[in-house]
Amino acid sequence: MGVFEWPAFAKGSVAIAKAVAENTKATSVIGGGSTAEIVGSLDLVDKITHVSTGGGASLEFLEGKILPGVAALDDSE
């Protein structure tokens, strides 16, 4: 895992991305710009349940925290 743009560090990131995409029994959430980029570059986006460029927000969502942007949408009803 690491700087996948550099060939010396790409193998771990590629292996993890492929493993997550291949596990069709799990709900998979990819969060973070670079992580979303590698999944996109490997054409795996359609095999992931949810891909977000917001890494911190994705972690907060998984923790069960209320995200301000989502709360604002809920208030508009």
C-alpha cells in the first residue's frame, strides 16, 4: 500500500484494490482521492459498492457520525 503511481510501490495497492473488488459477498467502501483513483485506473469502480473521494468523510460515515452535508439535505424536506 502506498504511492501506487510509482512502480516500486504499486504492487500492494493494486493487490488490495483487486482483492476488495473480487469479494462480491462484502459491502465495500473506498474512501479517499488516491484510493478512488487507483480503483478507477484499474477499471474496478463498478465492482465496489461505494467509491468516494472523501476519505475522512467516509471514515466518519462508517463510524456512524452524522455528516453535515447529509444532515442539511435531510432538513430540506
